[in-house]
Amino acid sequence: MGEETAGRRVEQRGLYLDEVRAGDVYVHSPGRTMTETDNVLFTTMTMNTQALHLDAAWSAKQPFGARLVNSMFTLATLIGQSVAQVTQGTIIAQLGLTDIRFPKPLFHGDTLYSETEIVEARPSSSRPGQGVVTMKHTGRNQDGVIVAEATRSCLMWEREAHAKALAGEVQA
């Protein structure tokens, strides 16, 4: 009883190549409610002057009847929601995004919920200890309607190779 023991050290991280399997689905939380402030800031920071995101009066006369959340903000949030659970600290590089779709719009006040399905995970033929993970990200609004989809490929570490690289035993 008099002896003090140190607590465990738990590091938040994503998954290594050797931990993912095709068909696995990761459900991310929390969701992200998209506010008017978020949308206007993202839109203006990225120099996107599209009236559909900025002009309430003009947008009210368009087919959706209101300003839309910038689809690039939706995409960035969709990918971002997966980071803590899937790629935090285990990714080497994002290789590409394909098959990006926005089948329904998001509006101010909508909440984006996302999940990631592992489509393929394979070792690299040219980079020992690393591999390519292909994943499909799906975003739904608070009503379960799909509002965004994207397929993403990343170069990922295998656990043992990453530990060796961090210890300086191998070159990344």
C-alpha cells in the first residue's frame, strides 16, 4: 500500500497497416454540426466567393432555397472525422482522393456523421514495412441521408517498422 505505482501511458493513435482488414467499418464520433460561422469562415478563407455559400438573399431564390454548406468544408470534415480513429500518427502520406460525391446538400445547422470502410489494405512492393490502405468515407446528415462520399488512399506504417523508424533503426 505504501508503494506508489505509475499510471499507464496511453497514446491516442490510428491503426497500423497490420491492424486493418478489408470490410472493417469504423463509425466516427462525435458528429459535427455545421454552423453558419464555420461555413462563412471556411468559404472566405479559401477564397471561394460562391454566392450559394455567402449570399442569403440570392440563395433563397435558388433551387434549395437557402445557403449550402461549402462542399469542400464537408469533404474536409468528413476526412477529418476519421483521423483520430484510423490514421492519427500511423499515416505516412495521403496518396489520393477519388469518387468524391455530394448526393445531397448540407445546410447550416445540419450535423455530419461519418464512417470509414476499409476497402483494401496491402503491403507496399517497394517500401518494406509500409503499405497502401484504401478506404471509403461516407457522411450522413442527422436524418441518415448520405451527403458525402469519398474514396481515399493512404500510405501507412506497419507497427514494427514504425517503431524501428521512430527509434532511428531504419530510415523512413
